Amino acid sequence: GAVVSQHPSRVICKSGTSVKIECRSLDFQATTMFWYRQFPKQSLMLMATSNEGSKATYEQGVEKDKFLINHASLTLSTLTVTSAHPEDSSFYICSAVPRPRGQETQYFGPGTRLLVL
Amino acid sequence: KNEVEQSPQNLTAQEGEFITINCSYSVGISALHWLQQHPGGGIVSLFMLSSGKKKHGRLIATINIQEKHSSLHITASHPRDSAVYICAVRSRGGADGLTFGKGTHLIIQP
């Protein structure tokens, strides 16, 4: 089946630093990738929609200048948490929708656990 | 905004029991997903439904569009089925991102 990878799987950083998380579709091209965040004991929340070749669409309450998304190719989207703070500590998950458009299935990455000290 | 409610929040059962997890949503949808999340956090997509019923192995998912309700059933449950099961919907005419329920924490005891 379709595989989505994320790197790194786990990262610990100091407050004020930036962290980049990669999301790759390994065996398919993805027109659209989504970034979700999950705080402990809570449900996943959509942060932003990333479309190849265009600017990401952010959900209400998500700061676009803090969470930079780059969808540089049909197989790679990156999320950069800039000037990370302890409250950004969370589980970040991406998903990818296979090309061609019209398919509803989303394939999820394994997630990246971020801890900001 | 779609509100997604799951029940029960927690469920402990004995191996072999028939399991039902319910999901209801408030606004019309184009698709509903059932997902499985293991303790490490990784998510596996089990089903995507827009109508009717789907079956895969011991798992069965049904959806009633009129009642805005879906169920996930597990037959002959096994300890390896222990996980968090999440219902997620894609709202009709909305953005493609999913709205998630809070999940049902299932424990199957041997």
C-alpha cells in the first residue's frame, strides 16, 4: 500500500530554535498534503493544507509565520516550527492524498514527536 | 463546523467479544474515515466510507448518511486490536482536511 514517511520521528530542541519536519510520499505523488497536530489526550487538529506549487492554507488560529510549510515537490512537504516554545511540544502528523485528484483516501505518516525544552 | 462525537470513549472487553464503536457528526459530509492509532502514535487508515458498508477481515464499517452516524465493528476481537480508534469526516463542500473525533480507547484482554 501507499507509504508516507516523516523525519525525524522524535526531536528535542531548546526554546527559541527552529525545527524542520519532513513528510514524504514514498511510492506515489501527492497533490495535497495535510499537517495535523495532536496534544496529549486530545484529538488531531488540522493545522494547514499544503498544495504543491502554491502557498499553504492555514486553519484559523494557526500562525503561518510560526509554522512555515513548503510543498516543494509532489512527494515532499516540510513543516518548520520557527522559534519553538514549550507550548509547541506536540505530536505532528502529516497525511498525503494521492494524485490524481478525486481520490478521497489520505495516507498518514507515522508522526513526529516534538519536545521543546 | 462539523462536530464529531464518538462513543464510548473507553472500552475494555474480553478476547473474542464483538465490539462496536459509534460515531456521529453534525453536518453533511463527503466522506468518513475510520482510523487506528497505536500507542506509538502512528495512524493507519482502516476505512473510507461515503455510503453503505465495507468489510475488511474482522472489521466492518457502516454509515447512515441520513442519520449522520457510522459504526465500526470488530468481530472475534483479539488483544492486538487494542488501540485508539478515531472517526474523522470530510465535510461536504468544505476544505479537504479532516475533522476528528476524540477517539475510542479500546483494550482487549486475553
